[in-house]
Amino acid sequence: MEAPDREIVLRLSIQGALLGAVSSTLAAVTCGWVGDNIVIEFLVDPDFTDEDRERCEIVATEVVADFHDATISTAFTSPPSDGPKVPVSKRWWVFKRFEP
């Protein structure tokens, strides 16, 4: 798959997997590639629970099922933070909670 197509398919896959899985403790989700490894980073609130984490891991499982030749890594980042911390060559925002 070419790079632009791979980016689009990844973002759509994650957004589809997030449907019904987003709780109020999930602030944002980013994604990127490191070779053939998909990196999904979940930016979470301090009150993020084990149940919330399990929902996010299910999201990652649904995503990797769409990419038979890829592996997946997940990361969970909590404030205080300036945003995602996992290094990827290019990162795309998939979800960001509205903050009034």
C-alpha cells in the first residue's frame, strides 16, 4: 500500500474502531507508523480506569485486524504532558476531545 493510502486507511480504521469506545476520560488519539508497526497513542485523563484501558486495547485489536502485514503498539499518556510522546516519523490526530 502506498504511503498516502496507508495513512488514510489507518486513520479511518482507528476512527471506525473508536465508535462506541470513547469514554469521557479519553482526551485524544494519535497514530503513526514506524516501519510496519502501527503506533496508537491514547492521551488520557488521570481518572482513566482499567475498563477504559481495555476498551482502548480492543480498539487496537480491531485496527490491527485491518492490516495483515503490520504489528501494533499502544501507548497511554497522561497529563501533565505536552502531547504525544511516542516517536514516529509522522503523526496524525484521529480524535481530539472538545475543550471549552
